[in-house]
Amino acid sequence: MADRKLDVTPQEPAEEIGGDTPAQPEEPATTPDPQPEGPATTPDPQPEGPAPFPPAGHRSERFDTFRPDGTRVTVTRDIDTGEQHVTEA
């Protein structure tokens, strides 16, 4: 590696940015023509009841049991997600 020489050829100086550049004329901002307003849209109505549990296609199990206070309940468990709902029987 001692035999290699560094290239010390003079290079052109870097150009300065900012001071000597001519000012670019700014183009006026154009705004699009406002669109005529059509009939007002209302949001889609929400479904009447909650989504079915478990969703269609999911495996589930349902069983009756008792809470610690003695209330009889039905447990519905979605086997695929592990989510469960407890309702009084």
C-alpha cells in the first residue's frame, strides 16, 4: 500500500447556494373553482342491534353455570378468539 499515491488533482470550487442565484418569480396560487354543492348526504344508519356473537363461521361453545352469588348465567365463548359473553339465564 505504500506504493499508491493519492490523487491531489485540483478540483473546481463548490458553488455557493443562495447569494448569487436570481430570484424566481412566484406564481400566483390558483384555487380551483368551487364545486356546486349537491344534495346533502346523511351518514349511513347504524345497525339496529349489536353484531351477532360469535361471528358467522367461528367455532363456539355455550353452557349454563352459576355466578358466585348464585345467579344462573349462560356463557357463550368464541373458541377462535377466546372472547366470551355472559348473560343471565
